[in-house]
Amino acid sequence: MKKLALLFTLAITTAAIAQPPKPRIDSSKYPRLTNFTAQQDHENMMKQLGIKKLRPGPSGNENAPNHANYDESVANPCPQLPDVLTTKDGKKVTTADAWWKQRRPEIVEEFEKEVYGRVPKNVPKVTWTVKVTDREFINRIPVIVKMLVGRVDNSSYPLIDVNINMMLVVPANVKGPVPVLMMFGGRPSFPAPAQPQAADLEKINAAFKDLMIKNDPSLKEIFERYPAYSPITSAAGPGFFAPPKPEDQLTPQERLLAAGWGYVTIDPSSIQADNGAGLTRGIIGLVNKGQPRKPEDWGSLRAWAWGAARGLDYLETDTLVDAKKVGIEGVSRYGKAALVTLAFEPRFAVGLIGSSGKGGATLHRRVFGEAVESLTGSGEYHWMAGNYLKYGTEESSFGRKTGCDLSVDSHELIALAAPRLAFISYGIPEKGDAKWLDQKGSYMATIAAGSVYKLLGAKDLGVSNDYMKEEMPPMLTDMLNGELAWRQHDGGHTDAPNYKSFIPWASQFLKYERRTP
Ligand code: GCU
């Protein structure tokens, strides 16, 4: 029965969204789309940079002979971090003005050139369409759900289509506009799609039976034998009358809604693929007209961050949303993407940065768990700018470089978010938030970033900024008194257990109080 219902829905939706056939594209008018494997693309970038040999990344398996380092005594080969408050020409930054006008732009420039790549000047426009607006119930909370698609203008290179998939969910039982947390995740789907009422369902069934009989007249007799049979049943969710879930079983989304927040799910892979072979497609490929990247071009992390900013463009036009109170969230590779988004897009007011590791909150210079060499290998390099490969290089036209040669480090990425709200979140290795992520290296970076928060009149973790001296606190210690916050929960590779702390912390600093209409 369920299957039939599904088939039917499928048939209807396909019919409803079937578009007139697209005009044929004469591909000979455009540069040929490059079809590289990740390996070929990686080699192409090495060649462009004059790299002969990269050091291999360490193994994540602790029993392998080439396993990653977990010995704290050799984890800091170059303990002196670039000073976040000293300009390139050696001047101390002591005023907010000097930070905004000189030091911050210097740091942005280095990150763009060497680490994450630049967003090209000519990225085409995105046009947002609300495909469906639905009224649903999530854990008894009435919500408005909007399924959105952001179509990127591809008239400059029609061989590549980019359509950003995003879904907005806001509570309908509070006085809006509401703050919203944008979450990097998979392809969005309706949480609890509203189902037709009994009378509507009856009509649908009658029409469906007619349609089936037209297709196969022998069915008429069968339907007459079972007059009370309805081929289509409602797949109604629990709706408003379901018993409420126990508090400790709430999902992050349910917690947000209960606190009067909305959320957005945005699908990174609809912006840019999570692999090197995809670099000649997606938004990066579209701007490059299907050609491989140059060393300063953006990688997937920066592309995902760009897509999130375009999502925010839409939210600014939606009256249900308080666009001054929009956050960005992600875990693991999407934790890196969330931090990059927060750092580069000042319209995001808050970030929840989950287990982001190397390329995220953890210091590049640290040699503990995942290494720079992991990010320069062919499985992960696509996250970064091509130039980043230089720092894993053993032999090349420019010699040998390591993470210690980077002119910036992750404490400065966090500092780019200042004085806005940044919550750096981790779990514990015992529960699966692997040592590979280097929680301690992230703590050191957060400590070092604090001096910029203080310079700008905000609060940091409330301890000193001496990252070599400060000890990482035990798990479950709340360091939530400032705009810069840290908490290691007692779960695994997720940020879900930290929402209980994150939501009140963010609401307080954003001065948001849930109110009923
Ligand atoms: C790998 C990778 C990490 C990344 C993680 C993930 O472990 O080395 O950098 O954060 O995958 O995204 O799940």
C-alpha cells in the first residue's frame, strides 16, 4: 500500500515539475569540459606549482608503521604562532581601527592566497525560488517549511548546471522574525510532509481508481468487489497529537524549534562536489568554464562557504527570518566549512563549529593526528586552494616546505570571526571523536584568537591568551561566558550534545527571547 502511495506521488510530482525540453546546447561553442580523475587533477596542480614530490600523509591507524603522531612532546615543532596582532611589517596592533583597516585584510589575503583560495570576481548571480511551502508539525511544534532552490546563472558556460538545494524551517508558534541556524548537511527533505485530509484523500482515490481502470478495464470488477478499499493511504506523521518526545531524545533541530529558532539545511554537494574530480564542475568549474583550477582558485570549503552566503542572501528577503541573527553550523569537513563561512562572511552572526580538525580550528603547525600532508594528498586537497599543496612538499622548484612555513594559522581564521559569536565544539576520543582531530590544537588556536576578541571589546574564553601555557579543560567544562566559546561534550563525532549549551548561549548574546504571538 505504502509503495503504491509512493509510486503515485512520484508520478504526480514528475508530471507537475516536468519542464519543457531545454534548448539543445551547442557544446562546440564552449571550451571543452575537462574530465579529470582526482588523481589527474592533483597531478595537474602539482605540475602548475613545480612540485616533484609531496610527503605522504600519516595513517589514521595507530598500529600502522607510518601512523600519525600522538606524542604531545613532539607535536609543536614550531611553537611560535604568527602573532595575530602584529602586522606583516612588524607593528603591534593596539586599536580596533588598525585591526579592521590593516591587520584583518592582511590575514584575509594570506588565507585566500595560500590556504582556501579566492572567490572569483565574476561568480554569476543566484536566483532563488521557493519550490514548495508546507505546514508541518515537528515534535508537536507547528512549522512552516520552504523548499528552495538557488539557480546559478550559467549563461557563460551552459555545459554546467548549479542548483543549490536548501530548506528553511521556522516555528509557527512564536512571534517572528526568528533567528535561524544554517546547517551544512545532506540533500534536504521535508521533515513531516502534510498529508491530505480524509475528504481530499477520498477524491484522490476516486480519481486514481478511474485512472487505473482506464489503464486496465479488468480492474473495475476488482474495485467493485472491494468497495471499501482505498489504494492510496495517507502517510501522515505523528502531527500535533503525538506524545511529546522525552527531552534527552530531542534532535538539534527539535531543540532549535523549541527555543523559538528556525533552521536551514543546505546541501554542500549541490554547490561543489566533495572530491577532486568535481573541481572542473560545480560552481568552481562553472566559473572556470570547465577548466582545471589555478593555484589561487578556491577549493570546496570556500565554495561551500560562498553557497552559504548566497543562502543568506535569500534569508535576507524572507520576512519570517531575522537575517541579523543567522548562524552557520557544520561538523567535521562541514565544521571546517562553517568556520570558513563565519570567517569570510561578516553577515553571519554566529557559528557552531563542530569537530572541525585540520583545515578548521586546529593549528596547521601542530603535528598531532591529521597532518598538513593529509590535506595535501589527493583525497582531501580539493577542500583547499592549490597553493596549499606547497606546504606538504618534499621536492620542488621552490624547495621543501612544511606547515611551519605558513604565514597564517587557524587561530587567525577564528580571529576573523571576531567579535561575532563563535562556539568551538568537540566530543571525546573515547566516544569516537578521534584524537586524529587534535582537540588540543583547536583549544590552543581558540586561546590565541582571544586577544582579537578582547581588542574589539568582546569576551574570549576568560583565561589568558598564552596558548602554550593554558591547559585544555576537562570535558563538559563550560567556557561560555564570552562571544568566543569552547565546550567539549562527552559524546562522539557530532555537535548534537552541545546544542543544550549552544542555544541559550547564542540566544543570550543575540538578545533573543522566544515570545508567543
Ligand atoms: C577525515 C578527514 C577529516 C575530516 C573527516 C570528516 O577524517 O581526515 O579532515 O574532518 O574526514 O569530514 O568526516
